[in-house]
Amino acid sequence: MRGTQGDGYTAPPFIAVIAGADLGDVITASFVAEYAAAIEYGARGREGRGMVRLAAQNWQAHVDRATAEAKAAVRSRG
């Protein structure tokens, strides 16, 4: 799993904020890059890719995968 000791991964600072959230807290995230709307909806004759909508559509799968990884990590600790 990424982020374990010795794997060379350094988590971005926002991970600490997310990790500090309590059950029931609301976490709001957004894409803030200048080109995000163009990628999402399309621009200059290029079709949009819907990256935000796809992420939202697949949210439960992302949560399920992260939950399974966390449970496996806890089990492996014995």
C-alpha cells in the first residue's frame, strides 16, 4: 500500500487534513487548475473528458477499494 514506510512515497499536505477528519465531517474537494473546465467540458473543438463527473460516478468504487486496503493493512499487523 502506498504511504507505508520505506516505499519512497511522500503524501501531499492535504492528506493530513483528510486524515484528521472525524466520521460525519464533510470534506469538499475541487479541481482548481485553470484548464479544469476545458478538460471537463471541452474547448476549442475538443471534446470534454468529464474527469470530475467520472470521479464522482466512480466514488463508491474508490471508497470500497480504499476501505479494503485499510482493512488489509490492519489485519496484516496482527
